[in-house]
Amino acid sequence: MNFTRISVAEAQELLKTQPATQVIDVRDEVAYGQGHINHARHVQNSNVEEFLAEADMGQPLIVCCYHGNMSQGAAAYFAEQGFASSYSLDGGFEAWQEAQTET
């Protein structure tokens, strides 16, 4: 299984049409604390097993990082763990935040 790169607009549409879509943020704790996508769960090495035990593998998963680079590896990992759909957010939280200020 593999992951798909997704734009901010595509992610917003997915969240609108499939409200059970899960969003995780793999940035460091300080960056996550300063702002994150609404309802995004902070997932790092220390809590990844807990997340996997609780996650609904049948629902889409969007992985967010700073700029969309680190999330690609994480999205591939989660796809390998069995998520039906795993997405890496292109541009990361920076692009998400920029899109929010444009609307």
C-alpha cells in the first residue's frame, strides 16, 4: 500500500465530504501547540502505537507536518500499517495556514 499527496484544497474537500477523516500532525510539540488543523491529533514516536490502536483504519488519514516533506514518510508508514487511504498534505501546516488567511 502507498500514500497519496494531497493539496490543501483537496484536503479541505475531503474533510467536508468525509467528516470521519482523521488528521494527524507530526510536527514537534511546540509547533503543534502554536497552531494546528482543527481536530488534528499530535502524533510522535512516543504515542504512535497508542494512535494506531485507537485509529479507524477504514477512514482516510491526512498527515500534516511543517512543509509537506516529513509527512510523506509518515503517510507511507501509516499506509503500510493498514490505513485504507493515507494522505500527505502538500505544503504542510504552513500551506494550510496560508490558505486559511486567503479565505
